[in-house]
Amino acid sequence: MRKSYRVKKEKEFQKVFETGKSTANRNFIIYILPKTGQSHFRVGISVGKKVGNAVKRNEVKRKIRSSLYHLKDQIQAEYDFILIARPSVAHLSSQEVEANLRHVLNLAKILK
């Protein structure tokens, strides 16, 4: 995923947390902030220390980014969102991560 698809700055993260709506399933929490006029969605990924050591956290982030890459044509463009991985994600395969992401994005109503 290109860097233009990422929420990177602390102020942007905080704005999504404070003013956005949240939805969750067993493996992910998602905060959504609608932003009109964007050409594509932007995502911030947060994987805490409870998930595992740095190697495991980076592996989880790679799986999430890969899943988002596969789903990017189905995600509406007018949103910034933050994905927070719960500790149970550490034991999931790539296919399970993608299925769980699809589920939480459906709950949040941002899939086309």
C-alpha cells in the first residue's frame, strides 16, 4: 500500500479517535471519520504490545496491509479510519485476517 493511503500524523490519529465512530468485532476495533472530497481512503494501523514482540507485531501489520490491499477496490473513498488489532489476531492466518477485516468493515458500513 502506498504511503498516501496511510494516516501517519499524531494529530490525524487523535482527530479520528476523538470525533470518529467506533465499531468492533472479536479481532479488530475500527474508528471511522468521514472526509468528503478524498480521492481514496486512508488507514492507520495500531498493533499494541499485548499482541506479541516486535517481530509478531510487524507480521500482523503486514497481514493487515496485505488484506487491505486486496479489499481496496471495495472500500469507499471518503473515509479515514484507524484499525486496532486485538491480541487474538496474532494467531490468525492471512485468510482469517482478511475475513475478519471484511467483517468489521461491513459492520462499519464502509464497504461498497
